[in-house]
Amino acid sequence: MNIVVCVKQVPEVSDADLEINRKGSDIDREDLEFEINEWDNYAVEEAVRLKEAHGGHVTVITLGDEDCEDVLRQSLAMGADEAILIDEDGFEMSDAAGIAKGLHGVVKDLSFDILLTGVQSSDNSWGQVGLILAELLGLPYASLVVGIEMGDGKATVFRELESDTQEKVELPLPAAMTVQTGINTPRYVSILGIKKVRKIKIKETDADELNLSEDEIGAEGSCVTSRKLVIPSIGGAAEMLTGSLDDICNKAAQIIQDKGGLV
Amino acid sequence: MIPFRVSYWHIQPVWIFYLLAIATLTVLGLGIAIHVSVWRKGIKRQSVSFSLKDIFKVIKEGILGTRIFKGDVAAGTMHGLIIWGFLILFVGTLALSADYWMFPFLHGSFYLLYSFCLELAGLMLITGLIWALIRRYVQRVPRLERRFEDLLVPVWLLAVAISGYLAEGSRLGAQSPEWAGWSFVGYGLSHLWSGQKEAMSAYPWFWWLHALLSMGFIAYIPFSKLFHILAAPVSIYLENQPLQIIPVESREEEVFSYREAIFFDACTRCGRCVEVCPSAGAGEPFTPRDFIAWAKQGLLTDYHLLNSVDRFKNWMEQRGTENGQFDASKIWHCTTCRACLEVCPVYVATPDAIRSARSKVVEQGTEMPDLLARSLKNVYKYHNPWEATKKKRAKWASDLDIPNLTKEADGNRLCYFVGCTTSMELRAQALAQSFVKILNHAEVPFGTLGKKEPCCGDIARRAGEDGLFEMKMEDCSDLFQSCGIQDVVTSSPHCFHTFRNEYPPYMTLREPDEQVSFRVRHYTEVLAELLGKGSLKFENSLGLKVTYHDPCYLGRYNRIFDAPREVIRAIPGVKLLEMTHHRENSLCCGGGGDRMWQEEMDGDPKMSEIRMQEAAATGADVVITACPLCLIMLEDALKTSGLENKLRIMDLNELVAMALELK
């Protein structure tokens, strides 16, 4: 069984003080660390687990600059067999459809049973690439997947719904799915693991090779245009406490008590 | 008539005996081959160097048994009686063969002395064995297990000894030589038979019984804990042999090193490690003994000579799962505190073996504890386990004007290596701030690496993530080299241990121009040195009762017990009270071995709470420690065990700064 996983490199922002660049087009990426998009990491793990259980071949694809090789190497270390990097030149300012077109250029020529992406990316959070890609390929599609069971020519898929409920759906193969976090526990990738896949060659391609013209991708080919990133102004209900640690704690305790939180 | 003894007196046919002896030796040989082939499967067989000193060590600690006496005189005496009784009888039997086959020398008064000694040895053996049975089954010494093997071994050996006496007694009864009294036990037993004829008819039966039991026992040795007779001396010999370092990329599939495989075979499950293990003591599902048994079973299942036979392999695997109260998930409990190694009579290095087992889990990746996996990713990405950006590393010192050695290289300045936890963790930062004030007060020229200070790699090393450790070691070494750093002092005993003991063997693997050597000390040594030089003068009396908690990686690992105590005692009005467990017997706070960066898997009470209860029992006002991890763990335990109003916890630097009235 062959599986294709589309992954993305994103900035790691959990502990960073984010700033928006002067043009307002993006966050200031200098001094940031980068990592694989959390959802995509679950997707790669799921693909490797399916391969371990049923045999087959896992291909990971990303669209980005050459630094994104790290994300591909990590996926290879997790157990993927092959990696393809689509150069981001020409894709700048693309909307989700533009990115999906790029991925489609590669995926359409691959033979596979399951196509996985994360539900969304942690940086742009459109949550559209997987869906558009499925549409371009004409594949049955399930979103928010938290469980996959393989059957004969079909897959039984569990989708996460509200309040701990799940929907069980059946898809004929090949099919596309977007993976929700929590579907598994992604494995740890050791430094030795990454060193071991150092020699695997990563295939590279670009918009030209994929016959994508300027009016299909990039700013021109996009229906949605990002105008500006902003940091929302601090609302009235928020109060920043200042002072020493003890002062802050006392004030916080007082507020909680006043609001009826501490009895 | 000259006293002597006829070999095989009235024993027919003798060839059956020789046939059985050959069969016994074949089984013994096969058994040893099974063990040795497993040893040989261990990672990279390094050359073992000859050391006369270590041979003496084997004789002193193993055969004379000094290490078995240590801490348990009863066990030492019991074991001494058995081993010496056994050895004398064994040598006696060899002498008999030599007498028969090569040159007769057992006659006359020498024979009488020989008989007398063997008689005594038999009594020693029997006394030792009965004592062993009493300890295990009547006294029920808590650390001892009661498996079938534990009963079989002493009972069998007892049967060997008693049947030997009976064979001798019946022979003496049948022969009634005038010198029979020298074999005083056998002579006493010879009266069991009413006459020479009766004794004569019983004699061959006992002779054959004794022969069969003895040979069976010898054949059983490699298949039981008796194998320690052979493995323990090797294990004791290997203890001081330097560990060979294998870079992570040259590693083979095997999990354990050959010396670890030998250590496992040397283990007799005596349980001394269980008594001192802080994790076991806190009721956690871990003991070094269970781990060793599990690891040993795993090695045998993987590499047994007979593994090509499927049915045998299945049987071994079955046995492994039946004995399995222990599984790989429990290896993360070990705090690597080294208390087990301190008391192990045969030096089974559990912390090293734990690291090996962890390495396997890390490389597989699927069974890693989540939080630890995240901490290791942080070490890789942020160069610290606390997920803090570089800016935050130097924040603790923002009010202190400390020279930055990465900006102004100055090899003459002492490099204060603050460490990740001391830099980032709020409570531990006080350690660093106090130490800096003391260094300034004593006018010591020093600096730090500021926000460029890397992680020393200790966390990765303890987790068995050696690829990451090597990476961090390279980061540190390169930075030290480029900044010309020669003299390092650390806050943490963990960084100290890593620099002092883990870096040097790796350096020989680097290119000559990349090899870095530097002096490293823990801050307690620097404080003791400043005290000795007269740079620290305490004027005011503090009027405090304190107790000192020995950090594992400072004390047990690096034998620094006195430096911190000297400093404490030098402060006027400070009375040092010792806890029940101190110096090499200190109890771990529970933060070592990467427990600090894992999910809570504590028992109730926690290790740290047990430690604080012990500290409170001394009647001290303050617990002093010398490690940021101990400081954090014990401070937490103070709150959770309700001792907040009775005790305070301070780092030694804080105490010294207080005594010097540094603001």
C-alpha cells in the first residue's frame, strides 16, 4: 500500500515573542526556530504505521525553500521512503489553492492508495490545502481524521466531531484525508536516526518543471489575497498585572476571589 | 602403618564414574559456552588490559569476600563459610586426583593434616549453607527472594556435603584404620553402623550417591545463579577497566555491551541494590535487581546458542513473558543515582546498563516518554530543556555586570558555566546570583558565556540519546576552544560530571586540533579553595543548625563529600547535623537520570519527600545542598510534605552569601 504525505515547515512559536514585519505581510522570521507542522507530523506517523502494518511505500512532499529539507529528513528518519521538495520560487503569496496546485503537479503522477495531509498548518491555518488537493485529484475525501482502518479496496475512517463523538465513514481507495492531532503519538526522531538518512537523495522540482504558469500560482493566480497581518489591540477586559512575583500572585488571587473563584 | 587412603576402594566399575565425569564436564562446558557466546554478542569487544592490581582486587573482594562483608557482616560470614568450605573441598578433591594420577603425596602425617582440614571445610560448608537457609526461610531477610532456585542450590550442596560425610563414615566403619579419629566427623558417623560388614554394604551406595550429587551440581552451575562463581570474578576485574567509547554512528544493533552481559551473569539477586534504591524505596515499580533479571533474560532470548531451534526460542520467549513483572517502560524510573553500584558485591553497573537500554528505546522512538521526548527536542532546538530562547539564558544576570567570555576571550579568567537549569529556573537562579556575589567578594577574575552558553549534553546522555549528546559535546568543545577557555566551574554536579568524566574519552575520537582539554571544578571545590586561601572570612555567627544533602553526581559519582562540609563547618555558629543517609549512602532527591524532565511517576511518598522527612528528623533548621536539581526537587517536597514552617532549603552558595552578608 502506497501513501503520500504532504508536509509543511512552520515557525515554532510556542515560546517566541512574535513581531510583525514592517510591511505587515508576515511575522518577523529572524531568530525563530522551525519545525514540521504539528498536524503533518501526525500524518507522517500515521503513514509510517500503516506501512509497518500493511507494507508499502511512503512518499513525503513539501513546498518550500531548501531549509525545508530538515522537515523531509525528519520524515525519512521516521520511516518514510522517499522525499520530494518543490521549490517555492514562484509560489510566494499563493493562497491555499496555489499551494495545492503545486502539490498536485507532483502527486498526480504518483501511484498511491492514500493521500494524507494535516488538517491545517499552525502558521496560516487555512485548513484548505488538503481539501483542494483532493478536489484537483478527484478523490473521495475525509477531514479531521482520528483513525484509519484498512479494508479491501476501501478504508474505514473515523472523523472527530463535537463533544467526544466520532463519525465512522467508508472511503473507496485511493482516497485523500486530512489528519487531526491525537490520531497517534508521533515517534521520537533521534539524531542518529537523522544521520542515517543523510544519504537518501531528496528529489527536487519546481514550478517550471511542473508546467505551472504565473497566472496559476503566486499572487496573480490567487483568488484570496492576504492584505495585512495585525496584532489585535488589547481589549478592556484584560488587565496586565505588574510588580514582584509575590505582588502579582496576591493580586491574581484577589481577583479570582472577587470573581467568586476562591471560596 | 603409614596413614593413606585407597582411591576407588571397592568401587566397581570405575569406568562408569569416568564416563559420568566426562558427561558432567561436557554439560558444564556447553553451559559456559552459552554464556560466553552471549557475552561475545555484546557491543564491540574492546581489548581488556592486564592489571595485577585488579587481580588482587578480585582476590581481596571476591574470594576473601571483603566487599560482601561491607554493610552486612552476617551475610559476609555466611558467604565466607560457604565459599571457603567449598574451595578447600574442591582443592582437596583436585589434590586427591593428583595423588592418584600423577605423584602420590597424600600419606603419613601430611595425609592426616589433609583429612583434618577437609573435615573442617565440610563443617564450614554445612554451617554456611544452613545459615543461608535460615536467613532466607526463617529470618526471612527482606531483601532476599525465595525462588525455587534459591532453595534448590543450598539444599543440593547440603546433600553433596552430607552424602560425602556418610560415604566417608561408612568407609571408616568398614576399614577402621587407627588414624580414623583425624576425620572426626566421619569417625563419629562410622558408629552409625553396628559392624564392619554393615558399614561395608552401605559404603558403595553412599559413595555413588555422593559422586552423582557432586557431578550433577557441577553440571548445574552454568544454568543457575551459581554461575556467579565464574562471572563474579570477571565482573570485579572489569570494574576498573576504562569504558570504550563507541561513536553513535558506529554502533551495532546490539543493546548491551559485553561487560554489561558479564555483569548480568555475575548478579546473584542478593538484593542489596533493592534496599538502597531510592525509586524502589518510594514504592515505584522499579528495582535494579528486576531490571538486571529482565535485561539478562532478554539477552539470553536474543542470543542463546540454541536459538536456531524454533521450539527452544519460543520456550525462552514464553519464559521471558512469564517472569515479566518488569518491562521496558520501567527503565525511565532509574535516577542513575549510583546507590546500587555502591553496595553491589560484584559491581553491576546498573546506571550504565540503564543508559544502554534507554538508547534502544530512543532509537526506536515509538515508546519514548512524551515529556522527555519534548525536552530532548528542546535541547536540540533551543540548546536547553526548558524551551527558553537564547535571550532568556542570560536574564538571571541582567543586574550583575559579568564579563562575557565569548566577547572578550580571556583564558586567565575562570569560566563560570551556569548551566541550563540554573539559568532558567527561578528558584535555581538564586544559586548563580549568590555564587557570582561570592566570586566578586573574593575578587576572583571570572566571566560567563552569556547567552551563547550551550547545554553540556547531560540530559541527552542520561536519556541514552547519544547522537544528541555528541552534538552538544561538540558545541561546547568548539565554543571553549574558540574562547580559549581553560578553567571551568559549574553550578551543577551534572554538568561537572559530564565535562569531567564523559568528555575526555570522546576527545580521543576527535581530530587532534579539535581536542579540547580544560580543568573543570564544581563550585563547592572553588568555595573550599577560597576558604583555604583565606579569601572568605566569616565574621558573624549565624546560629543555625543545618544538614547537608549530598547530590549523587557530586558525591557518589565524583567522591566530593568533604569540600561542602568544610565550607559549612567554617561558618561560625553553624552546626552541621548529618542525616541517616549521608556521604556515599545519600538518598537521591528524585531529579537525576532525567526524572526532572519526565512525566511524574512518583510513588507515595515521593523520593524527595522521604528525603525531607529524614532531613527534618535531624532537627536542623536548614537543608543545604549543592545542585540546582536537588534544590528544586527538595524545595517542592518541602511544600508538599507540610514541612514549610519547620525547614528551609538553601543552596550552599546562598548560605555562604548570607554568612558574608552579601547583598
